[in-house]
Amino acid sequence: MTISTLIYTYFNNQVSGATGQMKYIGYITPLIFFGVLNSYAAGLNLYYFSANVITFTQQYFIRQFVNDDKIHAQLQENKKKPEDPNKKKSGFQKKLEDMMRQQEQIKQQKKK
């Protein structure tokens, strides 16, 4: 279980780009679990190990069917497109923009 969790943490950090303390906590936690769970029944260890194996299997099959280069190219193409001014805005987005305008007006009034 500890070895599979360490491998999972390594690959997860590669994808997520974790840095600093969060990177190291992911490696320390399985070692703590090894010390604590070693004296208990094997059910929880088996659960963690099984979950990691299932996760590895899912990621393997996802990687077989997903073309990262094609997705990246599509994202870059979408970034180049100008935003449609006729696009409807959600109620939350309208409220957020109104609040931002009000805050700007308040700042301008305070400066005067």
C-alpha cells in the first residue's frame, strides 16, 4: 500500500505541478500510514492498495484515448478568438460586474 501510494503521489505531482510543502506532505503521509496502519488489520491497507490500482488502471486507459496535443492546440486556438460581445451573461456575472463598477466609483469619489 505504501509503495503504491508513493508511486501515485509521484505521478500526481508530475501532473499537478505541486510545489513547496504540499509536494513533501504527499510523500510523508504514506510513510506515516505505514507506521500507524501496520499494527492494525489489513483491511484498510487492502482498500488503499486497491483504490490505487484502480486509479492507475483508469489513468492508463484515459491516456490511451486522449490526445493531449490535439486538446492543447484547440485551447490555443480558442484563446486567439475574440470574445463575442453578443454572448449572454449569467446573472451572477452581471452582478459581479455591477459590484466592480460600484467599487471603482467609490474609489474615484474618495480620491476627489
